[in-house]
Amino acid sequence: MSTRLLTGVLLALSITFAQAQTFSFGLWGDMPYQKAGDAPKIPALLKSINRSDIAFSIYDGDIKDGSSRCTDDIYASALAMFGQLVKPVVYVPGDNEWTDCHRLNNGGYDGLERLGYLRKTMFPTADSLGQRQMPLMHQGKFGEKYFENTRFSHRGIVFVSLNLPGSNNNKILDEKDCAYKSARTAAQCDASNEEYLARDAANVNWMQQAFAAAKDRKARGLVLVFQADPGFDLPETEDIDESQGPRFSGYRNFINHVIAETEQFPGQVLLVHGDTHFFKLDKPLYSPSKLLSNLTRLQTFGSPMIHWVRVTVDPKTANVFTVQPVIVTQ
């Protein structure tokens, strides 16, 4: 056997071995909330994550509650919290740190100004957060639009995160929605809708690139993470499709594209979000009577339930992902 051929065989074997190895990662978000008095519970949570065998964790948004002010120190406090984690942590934006900052009880900020601040502050480098960092791919340039959308691979599994927040993805429905408990002007609401449309298109593109990368690498699984509850219908509400209501209209285009990509993907898709604050694992698509079998939805814990979720990845198994809620005792 020639040296070149032997090198190729060894490389192929090493890639196959790496992709076949099991590993675990963590998921958490929607905490701490000041109004719930979560702060004293956070040290035990961080200790639990640090003592675990996970390779990294992903935080799926909401570094504060929805009725507190969006002051600069909130973002600094979140960075300090993430800095206490030994392993890498990937931050995903939520609605409480930018979309909802227009609310009077949030300080009446311009949400798009807070988004710009978040992009520059919460993503200080191209790498993850945490004491041990890992490199991430970003959709945009440093500090600019869509830099917060990230992607990375670990042992053959593709991970993609997106700025897809609650409060209908920053889509404003009408004048009443614009003015409700808000300091927004009509011009700011128009700007928000323009922002929503542009970011929605960017999100779809970034998600599609992730699926393409997963197929090119013959990945057995893809993990898709964002903050918003997009209104998946519940099996017990067969006659009500929650996702078709106006307050979930900002997610329809994106979820339709996720469905289209998942249908063409031979592996398993784990769709992760927060926003609703209670742990849930199900297969919500397409409907109670029709199953998109290779997509699983994982909804993470949130305030006042200060717990996290451990996911074990085994590419040799049919389902690839095994999910375990980790209950943190105080």
C-alpha cells in the first residue's frame, strides 16, 4: 500500500472513529430572573454544570426577566455568570435582552439599539464564552448584523444557533401591538418590522447552510437552538393550531423551512428552545395525526425552575440523542 493511500485510509478511519464517539452537552436558559429571586439558586446550578462530564453547554436566551430594565449592567452580569463555567458555553439571544426592551417597565429603550449593543457586548470574540473556549463560525462580521448566529461541529454532529426570540420574533402586528405598555413610536415599529423581515431571511439562510454542511459531512444529527417558543401545537389540542395565531406569525416562515430541510435530512434533528419555562420533550410536527419522525423538540427549564438538561449523543443509535433533565437541589 502506498504512503498516500495509507494516509488516506488512516484519516478516514480517524474521522469515522471521532464521529462514532459518544459525548454529552448541556442546555439551559431563561434565568436568572430578578422578580423570581433566582440569584441565590444560580451558584448551585453552575456547580452542577461544572461537575458534569459535558463537553460544552448552550444557553438558549433570556438573561433577565421581562419586567426589569435593560441597563448595561445586565449584560455584564450575564457575562460574569458565563465566565464561571469551566467548559465552553454558547450564548443565544432571547427577547428579554432586546426585543422587549421597548416596554415601559424595561426602561423604554429602543430595541434595535439594544440589539446592536448585545451584538458588540455578548459576543466579545469569535469564540464561545466560558473559561475554556471553543471556536465558532458566525454568520456576520464581528459586532455587526447576525454575528450572533453561530455554528460549530463536535464529533460529527452539527450545532447551529439563531437569533429567533420571543415576542413574535420582533414582528409588530398593528398599531395597538406597537403601543401596548410601550415607549415605541410608529417609526420604531416600522423599523422593527423591517428588521424582522431581514433577520428572518438571514436566519433561514443560516439554517439551510447548517443542514447543507450536515449532509456534506454525513452527520447523523443536527442540533438547532433558538429562544422562542414558536407555538407548536399540543397533541391534546387537536382542533387548535396555536402556530397559526397572530402572536406566532413571526415564526411561520422559518419553521416551514425547517420542516422542508428536515424532510430531506437523513439524520435526526433536535430542535431546542426556551421561552415557556418548563421542560418538555415531544414530536410536535406536523400535527397530532401526522408525524415528522426525525425531528424532536426539546423545551428547556426556565425561571423559577433553575435546572438544566443533559443530552447524550451516540451516533451509533437510531435516535442519536438521549435527553436527561438534571434537577439541581438547593
